[in-house]
Amino acid sequence: MNAVLAVKQYVSKMIEDSGPGMKVLLMDRETTGVVSMVYTQSEILQKEVYLFERLDSANREPMKHLKAICFLRPTKENVEFLIQELRRPKYSIYFIYFSNVISKSDVKSLAEADEQEVVAEVQGRNWDPAQLSRTTQGLTALLLSLKKCPMIRYQLSSEPAKRLAECVKQVITKEYELFDFRRTEVPPLLLILDRSDDAITPLLNQWTYQAMVHELLGINNNRIDLSRVPGISKDLREVVLSAENDEFYANNMYLNFAEIGSNIKNLMEDFQRRKPKEQQKLESIADMKAFVENYPQFKKMSGTVSKHVTVVGELSRLVAERNLLEVSEVEQELACQNDHSSALQNVRRLLQNPKVTELDAARLVMLYALHYERHSSNSLPGLVTELRNRGVADKYRKLVSAVVEYGGKRVRGSDLFSPKDAVAITKQFLKGLKGVENVYTQHQPLLQETLDQLIKGKLKDSQYPYLGPNTLRDRPQDIIVFIIGGATYEEALTVYNLNRTNPGVRVVLGGTTIHNTKSFLEEVTASGFRGRSTESSQAPPRSSSRR
């Protein structure tokens, strides 16, 4: 527990995250004293910081060749000084760090003042109090309904995860009588994660039935809006897909699209066999009774057939119309392979294809940006220019850099793109030699590895610490996973498969929402990440005042 070392590491991280180049350290009266206590001038000069200035100084000269690293207390006075600074910037780009949390309204004021888009980063993260309270209530309500009083682990790289863990623990401690359930030999475990650690999964097109429906049509409280389907009948404009009362959906929700087509055919053939004959004669009371008894089942089956044939037909239409097979293949290459030259060539090819929608075009560039943000031959500015040239909306072009702000390398606690051990490297090598059974479903969410490590007792305490002094010594049995920023149906499939293949382990997945690509991009925007549409090679702006 070394406070001086902690501050020194924080200052070092600020400087490193600003990248190479000459820098000025812009401070206030109190942070000047803090930095002087932990760093000598010669030490900090070695990190390319050549100038030290006070934000409130009126005599600073413009030096556009310098990057500005601002380390300030989040006072109203400092925010006002920063607003004036950003309206008439003296430096080329600004990385803004606060010593404590900053209000959402202050972040908004800074964003409005940044008309020249010189801010590359704002840090001083905090939950929106109302959202934190609502999420805490929802999570504790789930624990009570499951009758679980869990040990809690959280993602160390996420301040929101830590705050949520602390709030849940406070409720459990305060309401200890409500959580006084029968003790089990192995205590249940609550694992709190952050969506920003894996921004790849919600950006990918999906090919299992449930996930595909949500990605292309949207699922809202088990309801699917089909009103925009060409020629749709009135009674099918909205349908319900629920595993609780739809046997076909329950049996097929995790199967891939090719299998769904075959199973739909079998369903229709079965329906035809059971269909009452048109000229069926009801000559006796027994005939009438049999007809009345069988009709509701027939009618229910008829509705099931009509519903799924319509849904699958619309999915097929959209796949063909948007060229999604080809798009998805390149997405999977970006997510799972490390051949930069091939990936770049394929992305550029699809950007020229008029069938590819602007969302899909931007999605490909987002995946490229996340994977190759620090590649020596990074071609992101050129790809963003190509998006502009083909008429992709400014909001999508800005979202390219906003997604990197949200879930890029500087934010993540994990490396999404490098095999973690010898077994993974071997598997990747063999895939390269033999190909894969299905090129559209190569990707595994980061959650797969996280839960696998957790179940095996190998999940590092240094990255996912326990809240409190106690730790779990035995293999976990009941695991509740909660993802701040939203889960996905691909991750639900991961949990389903883990539950099937690990007898004695029960995993429940939850999150602040269930994402498809559109809702995920809305989450990125709502979290305060603005992005920029410029095609320059400067570092993208980043606001971490999230949730």
C-alpha cells in the first residue's frame, strides 16, 4: 500500500497513453504539488515532457507542436479554465485527466467547448447515480429471487465494475437478514464485468437463430416487429418468440442458420401430415369430438409454422440483400485472424460493393480499427476517407473512433487478438492449415475464456479481485455473471454451452441490456464517446465519464 507509487504510476500512465512526441504538462496549483512530490524534473523529462505550465496562467504562448497532458482537480474553476482553453487551444491535442470523478454536465460543457476537436481523451469516470442505483436494485433483486448471497469478484480494469460490486455488497451487508439463505458447501459467486473489455462481440453479425433474429430484426421483450416485411399479413406484423411456450423456438434458438432451414422444412412437412382433410366428414358425435379436441393443437401448430416461416424468410431476404455472407466472412477474419494485409484488402473490396449497407461498411472499419489500432501499417484514416467517399453518414464515421475510445487497447484489461497459451496458438495454426467447419462462426467471445479460467480456478485475482478478504478455494458451482454495458446473445450461447459441458456448474448471464450492433453503438454514444469524422491520423478523442 504505497500512495506515492500509486500516484507515480498514474502520472506515468497518463504520459504513456498520450503516445510519442513532445508534451506539455498542464496542471493546477494542487496537482503541481502532487506531481513534484513523486517525480523529479529529470525523470519526467525522460518521458518527453519538456514544459510544465499552470492552467490558470495568462501568459502561456501557443505551441502547436506540443501535446497537452492536463492533470487537474475537477473543480468548477478548473472546468471553466478548460472551457476557455478549448475555445482557443494553444496546443495540438489535449489529453485531460482529473484527480477525481467529474460530473456528466461538466463533461458535456467541455465537449461543447471543443469545437476544433482537439480533445483526445477525458478521464474521470463515474456512474450516472440514477443508473448505478437502478442497476444495483436489479442485480440485488435477482440475487434475492435466486436465493443467493454470493462472494463478489469484479474486473479490476473497470472502475464502474468496482463501484457496482461495492454497491451490491453494501446492500447485502445492510439487509443481511434478507440474504440469510441456507449456506451451501461452495458459496455462489457474482462476477461483474465491463462491456468495454470486449467491444468485438457486439459488432459481429450472428448466425444462430436467436442471435440472428435480434441482430437483423430486433427482439424486445420476446416480441419481433415484422411490420416492415414486404407483403406481411396483418396478423404477423408482430410475433412472439419465447422458449417457454414455443417448442420449435426452444429447440432451435441456439442452432445455426443452415440447420434452421432444414428444421423449418421438417416442421412444415409434419404440419401437412397433421392437417385435417378438406373434405373430412363429421358423421358422428365421435368425429365431432375428435375434431374439437385436435383443432386447438392444429391451430397452434399452424401459427407456429406461419410465424417461423415468415421470420426465417425475412432473415434470408436480408442476408441476400445486404450481402451478409461475404460481410460476415470478413468480420470473422478481422476478429479471429492476424493477417493485416488480407484483412485490409478484403475490407476495401467490400467498401466498394454497393450492396453493403452503410452500417455494415462502418462496422467493418470499426472491427479493423479495434484490431489494428497500433499496427505499423495502420490504414484507418484511408478507410474512414473511403467511408466518406461512398456517402456513409457522418454519425457512423465518428463512431469508428468512438468505438476505439470505448473499447480500444488502452481501455481493455485483456488482449482480444493474441492467443493466450500454447494450446490456443496450436488451435489457431491448425485452423489456418485446415480451415474451419464454418467460417461464419469462428469467433468466441472473451467471456468464453474468462468463464473457462474461472471454472478451472485459473482466473487471476490480480485482474479479477474479490471484494473483501475471503476467496473461493473450491471449484465454483453457481456463477452469476453481470456485464455492465450489456450482454449479447452470442455470450448467452457461450453460457448455454458451458452449462451443457460442465456438469455441476450453473452459470446465469445478465447485463444492463441485451445488445445487437445498433443498440451497442447507441450505448457507445450514450456513454459519452463522441468520436470524430476527421480522416487525420491523430489519436481519436476519448471520454471516460461513462455510465
